[in-house]
Amino acid sequence: MSGAGLSGGRSPVPSEPVEIAAGLLQLRPWESIDAAAVLAASQDPGIRRWNPAVDVVDLATARAWCSRRADWSQGDHASWAVKEPASGALVGSVSLTHVDPTHRGAEVGYWTAPGARGRGVATGAVRAAAGFAFGALGLVRLELFHAVENTSSCRVAEAAGLRLEGVHRSSHRYGDGLLHDEHCHARLADDPVPG
Ligand SMILES: CC(C)(COP(=O)(O)OP(=O)(O)OC[C@H]1O[C@@H](n2cnc3c(N)ncnc32)[C@H](O)[C@@H]1OP(=O)(O)O)[C@@H](O)C(=O)NCCC(=O)NCCS
């Protein structure tokens, strides 16, 4: 177990990434071979707007992005490449961030590669990450924030059992450079498991 970088208790995040089987998807540790797919995804207008990776500009910076997400040693995040097991193709990204051992909470963030949208990738990935958060990590509360305009993301949150709790006004500057109102969704460990 790791714990460096967090105050108020040891992080429950293991220092080495773990893999999760999630039906037709697999959540795998990020590898440098994923860099080309990350670079391509970072150029998608939706991802540029809602998950801007401003530091990803070429293969070298995409490799660095993968390497940061493969390093769980600080205990503050758990991040996965979402893959189709049969082909090994990268179809998305999901991360538990802001893992907080004192309050036993975290946030979840995600994107789906443009060619893989509309077939349950994000919903499946968030459900699997939530299962890990409440099971292996023993967290109590998982939060998800999305811009109010991002209605697909709202559907993902609801389908993964994260209820809408309210609106945070002008709370986050997204990739378009503007501050947006955000929905705050959350699921507690003892909320019903969706699906
Ligand atoms: C939002 C996003 C993650 C959804 O990913 P996804 O894998 O397509 O999501 P799912 O297949 O699990 O479906 C979720 C909802 O999105 C809708 N959707 C999104 N894109 C779609 C597409 N191209 N075709 C059909 N439906 C789509 C679905 O209708 C579904 O709603 P429903 O359950 O009411 O039918 C994806 O569109 C994306 O990466 N967008 C850009 C980045 C982003 O918004 N990230 C989240 C930041 S909070």
C-alpha cells in the first residue's frame, strides 16, 4: 500500500496498478504503447472541450501522459486504459482522482474514443471503477462533475448510479476557456448497484 502525498491517513490505493475485468471491457494499466491512441483521442473536439489534455501535443508527451497515469505510487489516483480484450484496442480512459483517505472519497473522470461511443463503454468503465472504489479501496463517496451542457456525460453518471445532487455555478474552466456550471453527481457505497 502507498500513502505518500496525502495527509490525514494512508491512501488505500495500491502502489502498483491493478487490472479489472468488466464484462466486454477490461480496465488495464496504461502503457507507453497506448500513446498513439491517446494522441489521436486528444485531438477529438469533445475530449478537447471536456477533458482537455493540453500537455499532449505529440507522441513523446502522450507517452508521458500514459506514464503519469501508470504511476499509482502517490496514492491520490487510480487510472486505467479501457480496452476491448479481444482486440486489445484502446476505447477509453477512466480514473479515480482526488482519492482522499480522510473523507474516504474520490472523483471519477472518463472519456471514450470517438469511434467507440454510444455502446456503453463509459457507463461500463465508470461502473467498474466505482466497484473498485467501494470494494478494494473501501471508499464511502464517489463524485462526478460534468458541465451542464454535456448531456451524454449526465447519462453516463445516472447509468452508473451517481445521482444528481445539484449544480455548482461557474465552477470549472473547460477546454473552451470558459467557466461552466457543473452538475455534481455522487454515489455512496451503500447506494443501489445499477444494472
Ligand atoms: C460522454 C462520453 C464519455 C460518453 O461515452 P460513451 O461510451 O459513448 O457513453 P455510453 O455509450 O456509456 O452512453 C452514455 C450516453 O451517451 C449517449 N451517447 C454519447 N455519444 C453517443 C454517440 N456517438 N452515439 C450514440 N449515443 C451516444 C448515449 O445515448 C448514452 O445515453 P443513453 O444511455 O441515454 O442512451 C463520450 O461521449 C465522450 O468521451 N465525450 C467527450 C469527452 C467527455 O465528455 N468526457 C466526460 C467529461 S465529464
